[in-house]
Amino acid sequence: MINQYKKEGKNYQILKLKNNSLTFYTTSRENLKNLLNEKVKLTIITSKVSFFEYLFTFYAPSFNIKLLPADKIDLFIEKQHSSSVMKNLFKALFLGESIDFSTRQKLSSLGVSHLFALSGLHLGFISFVLYFVFSPLYKIFQKKFPYRNRFFDLGISVLAVEFVYLYFTSFPPSLIRAYVLEVLIFIFAMRFKELFSLNILFFTILFSFLIFFSKIFSIGFLLSFLGVFYIYLFFQHVKFSFFSSVFLSFYMFLVMFVWSHYFFGNFNYFQFLSPLVNIIFSFFYPLEIFLHLLGFGGVFDDFILKYLSLGSEFYEVKISFVWVVIFGIMSLLAFFSKYLFYGINLLAFFIVILAI
């Protein structure tokens, strides 16, 4: 169950459910408890669902809803947190489960929704940790097989473990897109091709469209690729270093502010802290994995709840269509011009000031 709410003025609830292959809506007149992120079994009537509707999100009447037992990993995480908000938040962070509407709105107004929705950011952290865990072990192995390619063997091992993680989290689309990109980067790297090229981005989008055809018109799908595009654009003109990786967080805040606030308007002034929060998250995420493995995952719960409370109040900020078109065209051309790259940063800053 990924969403549940009562229809205003009606005596039934709207339920949104998802399995490995489809997402659909149904309704129930029963007095159901909160089933968000719970696993349920039900029977649906699909006689009036067209093929076109099946490709996207459809509605189907249902009956005989039954609650299934919680997974052991869910219970393991829940036992480490006293707050239902924290239980929900960390299951979303580690297992890709849905976040309740109130918490999601607070994260959005603080500009950090992407940190608690499984994506390429989290897969990148996992890759980094696995590579450095496997490296010392591989050195022992390589003494007996010195002719082996270390980068290739470690890369294949990391991708294999990550595929198991995707299976474990029921293959969320955001993680599969990131995994496809990672596989393509690995292939290009092995062939000594330019890593930050439009070719990789193009093939990633193409393969993702083929895998997730129904997500073509999804705003989240579009924003995720825009995020990848702007990261590629950044490293097209800026050499990788510790300082550039820190600056990347502020750059991404500016450029994605334009796009995200064209579609979603939630804003409060604490959102300007999000680039710093992104940097802190680089250390927070692996630390939380370690603490949860030890059974001390709730150490920072009070601090996180106080931070979330800062996003309780917000107002609407909208970017005009004209500015989005101008910014989009300049962004495409900036891939071929360093001056335009600096220009879109200035333009994004101007649009942010104008919007608020």
C-alpha cells in the first residue's frame, strides 16, 4: 500500500497499491486502519481495464482485502524507533517504502525530498562503500591471479550486490534508472570512453523508457533525468575535486530549483539550507546504515524530528513557463559552451530571487 486517504465528503477510502509490475487505485468502504507501506492481499476486478490504462495507473474495484504479516527487516527497523514518523522515514530511506503525506510535504518544503527517496544518490553511496570494502579482500585474491583486471572484477562484484539490493527493495523505478546508468558508465569506462558524455545520458534515457514506458509522462521521472543531465553538465566544465564536489551541491540547488518549483511550489526559507544538508547527508547516510546494523538507529531521531518541524509552514512559489523555456534552451547549449554554463548559474540565481 503506497497511499491511503478518505475521499472528502464520501464514506469510502481511496487506496493506491503497487506490486512489482503495476500500480493501481481501488476503493474500500470498510473502516480500515492505516495500511501505508503494509503488504496486503486482495482480489481486483479488471474486466473494464483497457490495455492503455494497464500501461499507466488504473482504477479497479476490489474486495477481500487481507493484511499480510510484516517482513522481519521492517520489524528490525521499527524496533529502533519510538516515533511512527521515524519508522516510516527510515523504512523509506533503506527499503524504498512510501512516506506519509504530512512528512512528504515537510521534506518538500525543506527541499530535501530526494534524500529520503531511493535514487542514484543512495546507489552511489552503496557503490562507494562496497568498492572500498571489497578492495582489501581483492588484493589478497590478486596475488594468486595477477593477470586479473581489478577494476573489472570489483565493478562486476559491486553491480551484482546492488542487483540483489534492487531485488530486495522490489525494483523501485528510481533505483533501476540509476542502476542502468551505472552499468552504462561501467561499460563505457571499460572501453575507455568519455564518461560524462551525452551518449551515456541518451542511452540511459532510451533504456529507461523501454523498461518504464508507463513513466514517460511522470514528473518525477523527468526531474530525475534532469538531475542527471545537470550533473553531467557540471563535470563537463568543472574538474572533479573535493571543492568541486562541495560546490556541486549548491549548483544543483540552483538549477533544480527552477524546474522543481515550476511543477511543485512548496517553499520556505529553510530550503536555502538544503545544499548544506545534502553535504551532511553524505556522512549521515552510511553512518545510519552502520547504526541500524548495530541496533542503535534511533540515536538522531529527536534532532531529525526538530528539523522536520521547520518545514511545517510553507507558501507557494511558482516559476513562469517563459523562464523555464529560456533556462532549458540555455542549459542544452551550455553543454557546448563554458560561458553559457556559467550563464545558466547566474540565470538560475536571478530566477530564484525573482520567484521568492
